[in-house]
Amino acid sequence: MQLILSALLSLFFAIVAAENPYRFFTWNVTYGTIYPLGVPQQAILINGKFPGPEIYCVTNDNIIVNVFNSLDEPFLIHWNGIQNRRNSFEDGVYGTTCPIPPGKNFTYILQMKDQIGSFFYFPSLAFHKAAGGFGAIRILSRPLIPVPFDPPAGDYTVLIGDWTFNVLMSGKTYRLRICNVGLQNSLNFRIQGHKMKVVEVEGTHTAQISYSSLDIHVGQCMSVLFTADQPPQGYYIVASSRFTNPILVTTGFLLYASSNRPASGPLPGGPTTQIDWSLNQARSIRTNLTASGPRPNPQGSYHYGMIPVARTIRLASSAGQVNGKQRYAINSVSFVMADTPLKLADYYHISGVYRAGSISDAPNGAGIYLDTSVLNTDYRSFVEIVFENYEDILQSYHLNGYSFFVVGMDGGQWSSASRNQYNLRDAVTRCTVQVYPKSWTAIYVALDNVGMWNLRSEFWARQYLGQQFYLRVYTTSTSLRDEYPIPKNALLCGRASGRRKRPLAIYT
Ligand SMILES: [Cu+2]
């Protein structure tokens, strides 16, 4: 009997391993010099490269990344858009994961569970993101799952911020995955003489609409198809900043293999300060309800519009001074780091690291104050989050650990009547969403991923100076079906230093 059982078990593990391949990466993080505009600049390199190596993988793959920190300061990598299901320990932000000390290494163990699409990774501590250390993540559909377009002749990633970009084409259809890895500016992206058909946004296949230019806000990614069917010559690729004065413009080139004629004519123009243009484009990007996502069932088969909302959380940003220093806040709280990652405080029941209820779930108009803000929510609840922007700048918000439905956005003040205009049929799901100046954006999110998850402004100076908090998705369950235990190799720091990594010996 025991023999049969162990034979069955080994068969089981063999099957699991066969279904979910492992991909191993060893990364050395160093300082180095790059020449982004011909001018030498210190950067953070991964294996000598800027941007860093691309993670190329398939749904459900296990990704093992051994990161050696050869900088002289602590370092962490966040996997933007990767949900790290049941495993916020691997999320790579300071609220979940201890920094890798200088001269040390840490191995991230990630699974691209039930995900497809275009994402990126970046260094999450301090202002490292400004210096590089980022790269693309490309999750392909599993071979047997249909993708709603023919395989492209080429598949390229453009991280805007990586300013020199040349692609060689020859009369075929290509896929471009475009991510805005910048610190602040929304960008408009366009290719001279070529339309772009949007096919994917942060893991969702979209209704296939063609555009002459596309707005991509900070932290966002999208995939487009375009066909190199114009007279063979060079064409300008342009990314220009939106809602800024002056407007910053950078160019790359689309080159046809059959011609060495350079690009000519004026740079293709794009929108500059027009908000309605951007809002209308955002509303036109919808989920392709008949396409498969990571699994073979159609993406629209989950009827998010029919689920009653258990709770509404309204979030408003503000800017001001605290103790004579510039700060930014959400619902009046300007986030400050604790001495211990919040997830580890939870795991080891270390009290006094943060207070539950340290941020309210609606703006109250109070002045800005400092705190380690954590918003408690219930595992498996279905919540509505409204980002209210009373300020005169565009905001971009990102939630770790999740993909959410962008059900509505409009100008003015949100009210319960605003729900009448929600898209409850084919809203796109993504992990980063913009909020226009003096406007609101509403999202629905099914809180099905236990953990401690950072919600932040993607405007990097703002998140650094407090415009962020942690969403604690909590359950009393200690089942492995709901959350993994702390990784065996986890680094421990702050008041978690010296704790045992597996307090119960039952996990092997
Ligand atoms: Cu993230």
C-alpha cells in the first residue's frame, strides 16, 4: 500500500514538474556607464546590460532569479504586473521583502501563474529606477491555447526610456510590446506612416482597434501589431510627453530590410495637452470577449458586472508640506516605511510595526500627516476602488498582486450616480491605471490573492514622498491553499531578524 502511494506521489510530482517548467536566471547588478543621448551617465546594469535581460516565459512557468547585489547599497526588484499569487513574500518591495544587502544575493522564486502578456521589472528601492535596473517580462500563451491573431513575424519590446530604438522590418506583421518605464510623464507613441492595432494590455487581449498614436501612461504596457506595408525606407518612431511644458520628444527608426533610404519628412505629430482625446482613447480599449486569456475559456466569461460590491474605497491624493518638507499623501496619510517589512511583521506577529486602520477608506479633507498606512480588506471580497483626483496633474496608480477591471473614468467629482456610466460588460483588466486631472477612475477588484500589496502612484517622486500605502488582504485561514509560508531562503531584517523561517516543521 505504501509502495503504491509513494509511486503515485512520485508520478504526481513528475506531472507537476512536467507541466510547469523552470527557467533559471543569474543576474549580477552593477553600476556602469551608458550613453543614452551620446552623453555618459551612471546607470544600474544587470549582467552589464541596460535595459536588463528580458524574462521570456510561458504561463505557469517557474522563474528562478538569483540576484547578486554588487552595488554599495541595498537593492530589490519588483515584478510589475506579476501577481505572485499566494506569495507576496516575493513581491520585491520594501513592505514585503527584505532588501538584498550590498555584496549579497537573493534568489526570487516566482510563478507566472495564470498570466499572459507584457510586463516589466524594475528596482523598487530609493530612486534606483531612475538609473536603470529594469527590463521586460514577456509571458507567452501556452502552446495549445489560441491567441486571437496570427503569429507575428517578429515580437519586440520597447521600454520607453531606452531612447535608441531601431527595428528592421520586411513587409510582414510585427508585434511591439511598449512599456512606459519612466518616472513621471505620460507618453504618446507613434510610427510614421503606420497604424498600430492594439491587441493586449497588461495581460488582457483587447478588441482589435487601430490607432495612429497611443497614449501610454507611467507604468503601463500594451502590445500592438503593425504591418510593414509602406514604401521601403526608414520611418520615424516617436515618443512625446503628454500634458507637459515643454513637450519632450524622442525618436527611433523603423527600417525596412530592403532599403537603406533614411527616414524623411516632418516627425509625425501627436496630441500634447488634450485630455478628452486621451480619455476617449482609454474608453475605446476594451476586452476581447471571445479571446482566450491564460486559460482556454473566453476572457469575458467571468461576469464581473454581476457581482455585488462588498465595499467602496475612495482614494484621493494631496500634496503639501509636513515639518517643512514636501510630501504627498493618499487620504491625508503620507506613507513612511516601517523598520520591518509589513508582511514579515504579519507573518511573525510582531506588533507595533504598523497599525491596522491607519488610513481611512474615504478622503476626509484633513491635513497631511505621516504614518505607515495599511488598509485592511477581507480575502475574497469584491471591492470598488475610486481614485479621485482633485489635483491638476494626471496620476497613474498601480496595484501589486492583482489585475483589476477599469469600469469607469470621467471628469469632475465622482458620486454614486457615476456608477450609471460604468462599463459592466467588457472593461479591460490591467494593473496600472491613469486618472485624468480633476477627474476620477473607478476599478473593481476581486481580492482573491492573500498578502500585503503595495498600491502606489507611479509618479516616482510622489510614491517616494508618501503617495502609496499597503492593501492587506487578510484571512484567518492558515491553509497553503490560501497563502504560502515564508520562503525558506527569505532574508530577514528589522525586527524580523533572527526569526525562524519555518516555525512549523510540517512544511518540507
Ligand atoms: Cu506591481
